[in-house]
Amino acid sequence: MTLRGRKKGETVPQGVVVRLPVYFRYLAELEAAGAERISSAQLGEALDFTAAQIRSDLSYFGSFGQQGYGYNVTDLLDQVKQILGITRDYSIVLVGAGNLGKAIGSYEWFRDEGFQIKAIFDIDPHLIGNYHVGCIIRPLDELTAYLAENPTDIGIIATPKDAGQSVCDLLVEGGVGSIWNFSPTHLNVPDEVIVEDMHLTDSLLRLVFRLNEQNLGQEQA
Amino acid sequence: MTLRGRKKGETVPQGVVVRLPVYFRYLAELEAAGAERISSAQLGEALDFTAAQIRSDLSYFGSFGQQGYGYNVTDLLDQVKQILGITRDYSIVLVGAGNLGKAIGSYEWFRDEGFQIKAIFDIDPHLIGNYHVGCIIRPLDELTAYLAENPTDIGIIATPKDAGQSVCDLLVEGGVGSIWNFSPTHLNVPDEVIVEDMHLTDSLLRLVFRLNEQNLGQEQA
């Protein structure tokens, strides 16, 4: 993998990392709609970023825009994909096959972009042996043996809160270096393990906080 | 609602807003485990924040810690709840009763904290008329009439991408001021409407980006 214009090992600011998926989604939509080019001003208007911010973000990885022409949508999308690293396959296991696990497994975009779940685990005897998105649901106590045979990039934890840490420990011991955590608990992992949290709770609490803050502002006005 | 020590209308920095739910979850766990007090140093160690950051965050809303004693867990949790605004009920509607909508509706914490979904809507004739978490699933074309009769704080969008914006428009026209968006699309709303996005896509892309960045670093080392 080469990152045009980007020095290997250079750390990308968190703010840029957070915005990259937004570019990706929007550019993919543009390409699907047949758009051929876009200016940084148009991108900015669509995404609520300033044109200067967009030029700065994209130039971080190298300069692709042309004065008076803007960006070629397909080229820019390819570059964003390469920067994000979605140019290769990732092996994924999912632990937890309840409503949330099933939703993650069958998320439309997930399949479209080639992220394939290779194995699903649960402890519920009513779920074990059933199929979801083409995978048989296996008992959790087979996870360690599975990981020993099948090196895995990403482990998804979609268990209740109480099981989150113990499942995480099994994944980490099995050599999984990246955890996508949907269980509403703070996971303790070794420094080299990446955790990306999807706390539904936190997101709802942020929404409620902003809602109240707005109401306070209105009372004051 | 009063915010002890906090000036009305004063805007809280985004960084503090993002950390508040983390405090909330951890303090709720501590209280459930019977802990009576905690120091800022202990909080910091548990949550990977510096003690100084924690003191700064909490003092933003008023000072509750006592030298040599730390914080009373229950008092601190009550304060965090009050700051977050989870001291009253919120009326919620859910649009989209597929796997993801069902998962959100039955999310354990959601029910435990008193967030109740009052009505569920979908367009799928196979789902309409079924019950989920005690609500009948109604046809989407009844949403506007429902909102006219039932003022609603929060609308949850758990539809496929293509339906996200049109459902959002119906909610906003119906007076819903806060949108919790799970559909993988960028929503256009009036300035006064709050949108909190839960893009599974973006979260996974951030994870993959960090995974690749780590691999690049290792290749270089």
C-alpha cells in the first residue's frame, strides 16, 4: 500500500481521521449518482466544512485538486479509500448474535464494501447452530480454537455489558489486534490493541445534553 | 432544572460533552457495586483521563470534591445526571423496525434509564401490526398524524440510507427537535434541529484507518 504524498509513519490528526469517513460516504454517493467532478467549495457546502478545511485535509495526503477544475470524483474517492485502507479484505469475527449483533452482521453497507464476517459466536443455546449472513452461530467456547486456526483482524463485541471485558480478553489473547466494541462498557486492553467504541448510550446522552442545553438557552432568551 | 455552579446559557466545550457520558457510565457502575467515594486520581486511572482533566471537567459545573476525601459517588452521579439532563422523561419515536431498529428498541440500558420508545413506524407490510418492546409497529404514513397529536422530543432514524432524509424531513415538519440518526447518510436539517449521528460505517472506517496506520508504523520500525 502506498500513500501518495504522505510520509510513512506520520500520524494523522484525530480531526482529519474523524472527517475522512464523511468524505468517503459523500464521494461514494456522488460517484454512484454519476458525478464526474467537484470543487472544494461544493464539497464544503454539502458537508458543512469550510473549503479551506477540506483543502487542508486532502492536501495532508498529497494534492489532487486542479485550479479551475476541482477534483475528479472517482480519483478522489479512490485516494480516500486508499488512505482509509479499505483496499484489502479484513477478516472479522462477531461475538454476540442478539438483535444488535444481527443488525451489525446484516448492515447493508458492510456487505457492499466487502467487509465479511467470517464467524459468529454466542453463548445462547437457542442461537447456536442457527445461520446468520451465511455463518453458523458457534458456541463461545470454540472462539479460542477458531482464532488459533484463523488469524483475525477485527473482533466485534455485541454482547451485553457484563460479558464485554471477558470476550475482549479472549479476542486479545487470540491475537486480534482491533476491537469494535458495541457493549456499553469501558474495555481494558494492552496499549497495542485498538479499540473503537460504539456506545449507543454515550451518543444518546450527548443528544439529550445538547437538547437540554438548547432548552436552557431558549429559557434565557 | 438548575445547574449548580453553572451559568445558564454558557456553552460547554465539545470535549467535555464527549467525556460526560463516560463519567456517567463509570459512576453508575461504581454505585451499583456499592462504592461510596472516589478520588479524581482513581477516576483518572479507571478512565484513562488525567486527574487534572477530571477536576477541570467537573469544576466546569461547580466544585463538588473535598480535599482528602474525594467525591461522594452517589452525589457525583446525581450531578452528572442533572448536567446531562437525564432527570426527566423524553418522548421518543423510532422509524425503522428492521434488525437495527429492533436492536435499538431493546437495548438494555435504554430501558433501564427510563428512555421509552412511544411509537414505532415502518413501511414493510410484514412488520406493520407486529409488536416490539410493547409498541405496535405502525405504517410510516401515520407518522405525521401521530406527531401532531403527540409532541415528541427525539426521533430515531434506523432506516436504510435512501430513506434517511425523507424520514428526517417528516420528523422535522412534525416538530421533532432532536434526531438520533443511524442511517448512513448526511442529513440536512434547519439550524435549530439537533442531529446526533451514529454512523456504523464511520466508526468501522476509523478503526480500519487506525489498524492500517499501526501496520505502516510497524513496517517502518
